[in-house]
Amino acid sequence: MKKQATEKSMDRVDGRLKVTGGAKYFADHQPEGMLYAALVCSPITSGRIRNIDTKKALHAPGVSDVVSHLNAPPVPGYKTDNTNPKQGLKIFYDDRIYSNGQPVAIVVADTFERAVYAVSLVEVQYDQEVHATDINANLNKAFQNKNMKDYVRGEVDAWKKAPVTVEAEYNIPIEVHNPMELAGIIAHWETPDALTLYAKTQGVKSVQQTLKSLFQIPEQNITVHSQFVGGAFGMALRIWPLEVATILAAKKIRKPVKLVITREQMFTLAGYRPAAIQKIGLGATEDGKLTGITHHAVAITSPYEDFTEAITGMSKFMYECPNVNTTYQLVPLNLSTPVWMRGPGEATGAFALESAMDELAYKLKLDPLEFRLRNHADTDPEKNLPFSSKYLKEAYQTGAEKIGWSKRRMQPGELQEEDMLVGYGMSSGTFGAGRGRASANAVLKADGTLTIRSAAADIGPGTATAMVQIAADATGIDPAKIKFLLGESAYPDAPRQGGSSTVSTVGSAVTDVCNALQQKLAELAVTGHPDFKTLKISDIIFENGQLLAATNSNIRIPYQNILQQQQLPEIQATASSQGGEERRKYSFYSFSVHFTKIHVHPATGVIRIKHVVSVADAGTIVNTKTSASQMIGGVVGGIGMALTEEAILDHRFGRFVNNNYADYHVPVNADVPPTDVFFINKKDPYINPMGSKGLGEIALIGFAAAVSNAVFNATCKRVRDLPITPDKILGKISS
């Protein structure tokens, strides 16, 4: 089958809608009769509710109800799984308080302002208990989740026997997603067993499944709308208690209810990257060959849920090493449950591993890039499988050339310009290249327009644009005549948008449904068109939106002419797609390399990143424009992780003290330097029809270490606890 290649820098298909205000996000919807909600949240961090007095609030103007554990409708799913004591927070189920800011009631009123005011009138008395929010003070409570087994390859702690070793501890603080769009939901029970939602979610189908289980109503009775999402970074991968609280309020009041939480509540109600303490030991021969890697990780979770992620995963396979052992434990604290944040797990682990690699390279008196090349894994040492594709060496070479790596000095603190200390740093990143199961429906009309539907999500990377481009490549139809519709639970199945798998998974379904559509067109042609009646379907090829006879290119007909000739207003096809046996034969990963050049002010310790080069090895790049934006977005997030972001707790009270945009510092335009993005852009032959692998996560994974390593190269000061702030450098800069 011949295909017409579309322009690989196609503009976003929804760009005009977004910049003109035409895109409707969940909070923009206004169902008839909608009421507004606000949460009453606990000021204590552990204990019980003694009493809730709602009289004043209920008598306030416009207030419809105050819902709490005392009067909330029952949630059938809360009681069904008694074998799993850790089900997550059962909102309004009992009087227990597990964390500061936990919702204890929801107020519903006819305006947002009246709901917020009524919250101040709800009087709650508590019996306070001792709380724990400090990971360092509670390491004695660390335990191993049953699903996270210790990993051993070869000899445990073999690094200790090596001629050259390093051992160090690396700390990651709590980081909060903080997208511009706040969390929330609009809930409306159309009937006692039919629920309609306007949601901020990374997966409408997963919302359906969760609520089906909780409320025990048929899946088809749950309608979820989520066409536009204003950023999420992982926080919208699950249903949160705040959403269940709103659904309960709507059920009790029998009207649509809208909740949008506050920026302060984003720190306690919608997840975060968990704080983690990591200890890494590396050992190598004197000529720079790794002999042992030991990676121990301890991360926080909530009292009622064990949240885990792949913190130690990268250490198991990134480098060729005969002896590797890892452990991963959790410390339960009186905080809400963490959730995946961009580069989940791997971003945390990569900071430790890639910093330790830099430390060992310095001790070996080797260039950090050369050290990585000497330990490059040609095949996956963890799975004992060949990589489906891997062009990491080419990425190293490209990044080093573009950043000017040859200017880097081996001895830290030697290079200066503009009265600033200059440092160069680099690191590697990797993330699993997934392909799940997805379905798509395609409708080709007699006017030549093609509409494809799938219940995928778009939290910002440009899902619809990529799918239009894939469909155009598969069919040869002009992209201007193609629409891709998403974010509706009524559409064919698609997984959550997370883990860098949407293009691979949904794009495969789009390719397959386009192929199915072409098959139907070919069948119509050989049965109804005089020029094609003598041909077999296998004799027909597709090019530029037309059917052609393989043996005579003069015999051709546009797709729409076939429908018009046979008086068909449209034809449609539905297809499902998923990976196969290739997963047993190959190891699928995307890879990235980050290079940074930084300035450090000798007197103040202020760090300025001057230049970034990021190179992605992610198979075929479907759209270079949106992909480059993804990579730059990862750099921005990585700058925050490296230099500015830290949610600070006052452990006396278990409260966040910088729970706002003024005090929780996300990078702004002035923090982001010139950033050059490059793609290897070589097709992976096994992963999917497009040969494309994910890159959303690798855009951030490893970046913080590239900055930390550059800081060391500039100052001879190794900062192992993020973020790297001037106070951690002052007084310790080598002269």
C-alpha cells in the first residue's frame, strides 16, 4: 500500500479553538440548574471528627445542603472489597482524619461565592491525635509493598569490591503538579442510576470503570465528557475523593453540582511526586567498566494506600553491569496519596543514578560521556532481550556536538565567562515504550471528509493533531478533511493518557481502522465500478486519497467518487489494535540525552541555565512541531525539579507552608534558556505500524541530574538534595 507522507510539522488542529477561547474545559460547562460546591477541609493532620454543626451554614442565603459522613448517600463499592484494607480514602465514610486538608464536608449553594462563604460557617470539632509527616523521622516505619520485590542480578553489593567506588545519598522533595487548570468536576445524576460528568481526566474510560465499581451501576449509564484538559502531568490519571464527594452531593441534592478546588487544595487533594531518599553504590574497574550497582530507595505514601512507582527501574538495565541489586520501601505518613508525576519514578531514580555516574566518572578521571559509552548496554541486561531499537550512542554524539561539550573542563571550577563560573553537565533518560489496546471508529462521507472517534485524552501534547496526521498518512486524504474526536466515554475504548503510550496505542488503532476503511472501499470498487470489476482486491493500491490499479496507474478513482457512484452517504469501520508476540522477543524503551551549560554567580550562588540540548531516541517522530514542544515542556519541568520546586511542610502541624504560586516556585519564561531539541527519528521496526515510541516522559527524565552535574563542574560542589538553591552552594564554591 502506498501512502502519502504529510507535513511533519503540521499545526495543531485545535490550536485556533484554544487561543480564541472556543475550547470548552470541564468548568466551562453549565448544565441547567447547576449548583456550586466548596469543600470544608480538616485543619488537623490525624484524629477523628467529634462533631459537625452545619446549622449556620444551612441558614445562609442560597445554601442547598452540607454533605458529610453524617448524611452522605451510601457508596456500595466501599464495602465490597473487604480483602483489601487499603482501598484509598473513602470520602465521607466515617469520622477518621488521615491528613491535613482532608475534606470533611462539601457545601452546595446557588453561587460559588455563597458556597465559599458557607464553608466558613460550618463548625467542626476534632479529637486530635499524634501525626507523622517527616520521612526522615519515620524511616523506622519503612516497609516493602508485596508487589515491589527486591531485584538481584549477580552478586549483592558487588560494587564494594571494585577498585574504584562511590556511595552517596540523594534526596527528592515533594513536588506538586500545579497545572494552570485546577482539579474539579461537574456531576449530574440524570436518574438514580444514570450519571453524567464533565471531568478533568486523563482517561474517560477509566473514570467509567472506577465509578461503575464504586456506585455499582452499569457502565453504559455513566457518561463522561472531557474533550479539553488544561494540563495534568499525571494528577488526572485517577478519580480523587474530591470528585466522589461532588458526585455524592449531586446524588443527594438531585441537581448538577460543580466543584473547582483552590490552588491551596491542589497540594492536599490531587496528588504529588512523593519525597524519596535514595542510596546508590557504584563500583568500577580502573579503566571504567562497571562491576556493581546497588540502588536502595525509600519513598512516602499515605496511611490508607500504598503508592508505588519505578524509582529503581532504570538502574536495572540502563548500563551493562554484571551485578545489580535494588530495593524499594515505603514510609506511610499523614499525607494524602501521591500520584504519578511526569517522568514517574524514573525521574526520581534517574537523578540519583545519573548523578552517581557523574561522581564515579570524576573519581575515575574520565569524561562522563566516555564513561557512559564504555558501559553502554547493547542488549537489555535485565530482561535478556535485544532492544527493539536503540540509537542512544547517536543521541550522545548529537547532543555533545550541539552543546559544545569539547569546551568542558575535566577539573571543576576552571571555566569562567562574564564573571560567572561555567559548568557543563549531561545525563541519560529512559522510559518504557508501551503499546496498549485501543479501538477507533472511522466514518468516510461522500463529500470526502473523514471523521475518526476514540475515547483518548489530550492533556496538552496534541493527541488530535497526531491522530489526524497518522490518518492522513494511512489514507492519503488531505489532513484538512480529517477530524479526530476524543474525550467522550461513548467513543470506542482507549487507555488513559499517561506513560508515553497514546500515540503508540491509539495511533495503531487509527492506522488499523483506516486500513479497514480502505478494504471496504476496495470491495465496493471491485463489485460496483466497471474499471475495477476485473481486479482482485490485492491488485488495488491506495495513494493520495484514491484507489489505483497496481498494473495500470491510469485506472484510478477518488474515495468519495466510489460512494457517490453507489449512492452511499457514508461508509464506516471500527477496529481494535494491540501489541502481540513482539513483547516476548524484544525490549521496548525510549531514550533521551540532556546536555546543559550553566552559569553560577561566585558571590551569590545564583544559577542560570544558559543553554540546553535535549536529544530523543523515540522511533519515528509523527509531528516534529508538537514533539519539540513536548521536549521543551520536559525541560521546563526539569528546571523546576532541579532548581526551584519543593513543597515545604511544617511538621509541627503537618501543613504545607508554600501552597501557592507565589511561594511554590515553578519555572517562568525568564528561567528557561535557549533550548535545542533534536530527534534521531529512526523507525522502530517492531513496536507499532508507525514505528513511533513515546517521548513525553523522557523529555524530563534525567534532566535534573544534567543540571546537578553542571553545577558540580562549575563549582566543585556536589548537591545531592533537590532543589539546588543558592544556600546549598554559598561558601563552598571553589575559588
